[in-house]
Amino acid sequence: MNYYFEDFTETNYKKILERLLYKGYRFSEFDYETINSDERIALWRHDVDFSLNRAYSLSEIESELGTKATYFIHLQSSFYNVFEPSQYELICRIIEKGHMIGLHFDHGFYAQNKHLTSDEEIEKFALIEKDILEKYFNIEINIVSFHNPEASNALCLQQDYYGGMLNVYSKTISDNCKYCSDSNGYWRYDRLQDVIEKNYKRLHILTHPTWWVPNEMSPYDRIKRCIDGRRNAILESYCDMLTQFGRENIGGG
């Protein structure tokens, strides 16, 4: 199987966006009025599972070309913490560039640990996380994507809205848009470049920023790059703090 590692570079990311613009696609927010229109649209979303630093890098490329995407923030990610100053700042900078922010909601966590049995219970906890993001970043959150939906059985949650937030996995969107995903660092169904050339009226494109890097790499190396980068940044921050306050860095370089 060809995993097309060469596809997942920043250079190729820019080429993909340019190709969509050339073919007349408009990069749109997720809304049902647009989805039901006759326009040629690209609904581009980033589920930010691993790296806000990568997310910001892609947002710069998008802004350079005048395109927009929706960035779904995961409050329970093991790879970043939105309350950490450097990570908070990255989200603020993505917002300042005009991109949209959505909630990346881990339905599986709540289903397993709180034994959710109804849509009402799901909405209760989704609204808690929505409220946190809205108050912390002074924005409105009106869209939700479910984290790891196949593993958590969230694909059966097909209502148009949950907790007043548009559901990107709704039946309305799946029935009206061609879906393409880079989950796990390769094209899960169809290669995006091939999809673009088939001239679908409406595209629903899911990307995860950590897979898109400066140079060609395997998915394992891309995720390792993400982890090592965060580790090094945290360690450097610790060392800088000691230096700033005139303290010894015992055992450090």
C-alpha cells in the first residue's frame, strides 16, 4: 500500500490549498445554509489532537493564501494543555488570523468514565467544555467534532446539533459532502489530491496538523517529532526559569 508520505509536507499543503482555489472552491465555515447551497465549497477542519505548534504553522500558510479553516481544540489532550501560557498564546494567534475555533469533544471519555446513556447527558458535558473555551478565549463556540468517533461509537450521533453546536458528523453533512481524512498520518479512504480532481460540489476535509511537517517523514517519526519538540520546549523553559532567578541547575548542562 502506498501511504504517500510525500503528501504530508508544508510545501504540498500549500499546493493543495492553491489547487482548490484554482478550481474555484470557497473555504467556508460549517453551516447548513452553505452546505445546502449550490456553491463549490471546501469545509476544512483540523482536529488538533497532538500539536498546537503545528496547528499554528498551518494557520500561517492558510492566512498567506487567504483561506480559512476551523480548528477543533481538545481540552483533554495528553499532548498539550490550553492553560499553559505558550499554548494559550498559539490559540489566540490562530484566532487573530481569522480562523474559527470549535470544540473537539471526547465522547468516549465521558461514556466510559461517567456511563453516559443519553444525548442529554452528552450535551451536559459538551456544554461544560464549550463554556470553558468561550470564557477563556472570549469567543463563541458553535461547532463540535467528536474525538476518535469510531472507537467511541460517536458516529451514531448524527443529530445536526449537540448542545447548540453544529455536529460535523451529522447525517446532513455526511449526505451532502465528500469526506476525506488523514487520520493516523495517511489517507484513510481516498487521497485528497485525487478527490479534488473529481470536482465534487462540496468537500469535508479533515486534517490533523501534526501530520503536516517541513520534510517527508513516516507517521511514527511525525508523532515522535511532536513529542520531542514539546519535551525540549518544556525542559528549556525550566532551565530558563532557573537562570532568570539565579538558581542552580543541578545536574543540568
